[in-house]
Amino acid sequence: MEKINFGKYQPSCFLAHEHINKLAVIVGRCDLLKDRVEENSELSRGLSEIRELAQVMADELKQHQCDLDAITKAEAVKKAAARSS
């Protein structure tokens, strides 16, 4: 059976990958800023909301990217199996 070489990891969806990176920066900045503001203040609550939304969006994009990776790998396996038969 032919061995499939996926080479270095390359995300299936570069747009999702870039957005995940940017959302990670937002989450990190919120964490840093939260340490500088008064606990339970309006600003603190706002930062928590922004952080939570950014984290949820990043998690959803990661799942989307994983789903695309699985589909891409399955298609590569199918093509390799078709060529070898």
C-alpha cells in the first residue's frame, strides 16, 4: 500500500488559522488588562465579556479547522487507495 506523506502541517483553512491567532492575542491582552483594573468593576466585566467571546470564537474556528483537516485527510486516503487498486 502506498504511504501518504502529509509533510509539514498546513492548515486546511488559512483564514481560520489567521483568525485563531488574532483571537488568541485578544484573549491574552484581556488577561493582561484584567490584572490592572479593579475587580468587579464595569471595565473588568467588559474585559471578561470580550475575552469570553474571543475564546468561544477561537474554539469554534479550531473545531471547523479540525473538521476540514479530517475531510482533507480522508480524501487523500481515498485517492491513494484508488490509485493503488
